[in-house]
Amino acid sequence: MKRQWIKTKDKIPEEGQKVYYFCDFLGIFRGEYHLEETRVAIGISPHTFISNHGKLDSDEVTYWMPYDHSLRDMIPLPPDYYKVDLSMVDTIIDEVPLLEQQRVFNFTYETAGDI
């Protein structure tokens, strides 16, 4: 199964859908999508992406991908991953060039239960 990132400007997830999402100044997260219509009244995007790390809206999230538990430890990098603003990162990062065919993001995490 080929997994691909979806532009938030092209399509929004279904209400309550579990997703991975990418913010170019914070990175990749795993959480849920929610439509919060009350935010429209104050001029904020009602499309929200929520995880244990906080809430972002569709103005901040550039790409998303459906969460798939069977493939949870391996996801491709988002198309604009290389554009992450490293000046906002407080730690020193060593850059390692990757071949195009090796650009896959692997990560491990602990969870209190399956989402």
C-alpha cells in the first residue's frame, strides 16, 4: 500500500479521523482532526488537528495522512519537510543527506492505548 500526504488546501479529513499531520515549523504529529465551527466567529480556521502536544489549525498544518495502525512506525516524509525552519529549533541538529528512495521517517513512541 502506497501512503501519500494530502494537502490541507486540497482536502480535509473526516470529522474525528485519526491522522498524521505536518506543520512546517513544528514537525510531524499523530492525532485527530476536528471541525470546530465556533472558531469561525472569531476569524480562526475551524479545521483543527489535535494531539497530546496541542492544537493546530489548517492554516498551520500543510499536509495530513490517514493514520494506519499496521503501518504506524513507518511513514514517508511530507513533501515540504525540507522547508522546516530550523531557527525555531532549540537544539543543535546534524544534517545528513538522504537519497530520495531512503526518505522515510521512522519513529517510536509510547501510548496509553491504541487511538
